[in-house]
Amino acid sequence: NDVVIAISYGGETPELLDVLKFVARKGIPLVAMTGKMQSTLGRAGTVTLDVGVDKEACPMGLAPTASSTVTLALGDALAMTLIKRRGFKEEDFAEYHPGGSLGRRLTTQVADVMHTGEALPVVGLGTGMKDVLSVMTKKEVRGVAGVTDEKGSLVGVITDGDIRRCLEKSHNPLQDTAQNIMSKTPKTVDASELAEKALFMMEQFSIQSLFVVNRDSHQPTHPVGLLHLQDLLKAKLR
């Protein structure tokens, strides 16, 4: 089921002619792209596409400039048409092109880059602010702490911004508890989501970290991980 696409403006390149003999002998369909429709390549094509131009952009008329641009545009048109005809989707792209930033964006999940286990900065509702600050300072991801209730569900988050706002309002913030300082209804992302979605959420809400949950588990509101903007940058999603 192979198809050969052969590109040559003049259509008479010696090494190309050897390939054409092999293609003809094996009965392989040939898509020819040439500026000389009556050349050997032009006549050999199962389908021949004309990339001829009246004049090259090169002032000497030697270097392929205008003709190479036409060839690129026609090649793109072929690729886009084939994508539509074959129903090629993002998942297919990820399978055949796993490397590079595009491949990483389509394959890297939140679970692949999140912090888990002992690295999670989590405190209870009644935790004193001195202990909260200790957690926010000593864990792998600093400057943030998740707040969970007695059932282990994530009910709030404390960031450096919350601490600063607390300092503005209270004469003795260290006497307060996590429940009074936290921001309620924290943003979360599912562990199975693409990391690209987490990055989009961070940009959308102007935040640098997201707690991760597993919504398909029997504890869908329990934090199972933490994702920081730096983790996504290290993963080279952009």
C-alpha cells in the first residue's frame, strides 16, 4: 500500500531516474511533482502535479525560490487533504510523533509530572499557622499548602498571597488557623488529564500550582498530587 512522492523541478535528475525504474517495476503508485510536465518524471507519474513557475525570484534565475515555495504549498495541501480523508486525529499524531514539543503536549498527562506522597504539602483545617508555614517551606513545592477536612477532602488552599493578606488584616497571624486563612473552593485538575490542560488552567486563572485529584476513584475529592508551573516548564510543553 505504499505510494511514492517524487519531487524534481526539471524531472531528469539521474539518481531520480533510477528510482523511477524501480517504482515502475514494482508497480508502486507515483505522485510526481515537477515543473516540466513532459519530463521523464512528469510522464512517469500516476498523478503528476505541476509546480512550474514563469520566473524564479532569484535575480539570476538559477536558485529554486518561487518554484520551491509552490512545491511547499502544494505539499501542505496534499498533507491537509490526506488528514481529512483519513480522519487523522490528535491521538494519531501523538502515536506517530511522540517526540518534540507537539508530541509531549499530546501525550504527557498530569500524573506523569505531579508531586505525590510525602511531597504533598497538606494540612488540616485546625492546623496553626506556624505549622502551616513550616509545611509550605519544607516540602518540594514551596509556597503552597492544601487544606483538607476530617474526611481528607480538599476544601481550601493557602498560598503566599493568602499569607500576605493575613498579615495586612491581623496583628498576630501566627495565632490563626488554616481554616481562617485559606482560599475556599480551590482549583483542581484530574490526574488523567493532559498536562497541557493544567498549563492552560494556570494561565487562565493566573496561578502557579494546582492540586490533583482522581475523580474516577472512590475518593474523588482527596488530593493525590500537586502540580507546579515549573514542573510543566521542565516537561518542555511549550
